[in-house]
Amino acid sequence: MPDPKKNPLVTVVRYSEIGFILPAAVLLGYLIGTAIDHWLHSKWGVIAGVIFGVVAGFISMIRMALRSENEKD
């Protein structure tokens, strides 16, 4: 049975997943921030949600990159 780590399709999927994490995290932060703004009648929820989404997206992206780098060894 071929090694799934050496399959080029698995490699493509892993790296494309890294590219989708940041926009998904920002979108989720925006949506949560909009809900908080609507609930609390404020203006800062969207800004805080987007910032939180960017930070969470970068942390997740870095973790995935480090994990894939460690799997190469």
C-alpha cells in the first residue's frame, strides 16, 4: 500500500487547507462581531471580532505549517 504522506494529492490538500484557514477565521470573527454589535448595540464588536479572527487564523496557520514541517523529517 502506498504511503499517504508521499501522495501528491494529500500534499496539495494540506497546503490548500492552510490557505483557507485565515479567510475562514476572519469571516467567523466578523460574523461573531456583527452578532455582538447587534446584541449590545455597539460599534466595536466587528473590529474586535475581525482582529480576533486574524490572530486565531495566523496561530492556526503557523501550527499547521510547523506540523507539516515536522512530518517531513
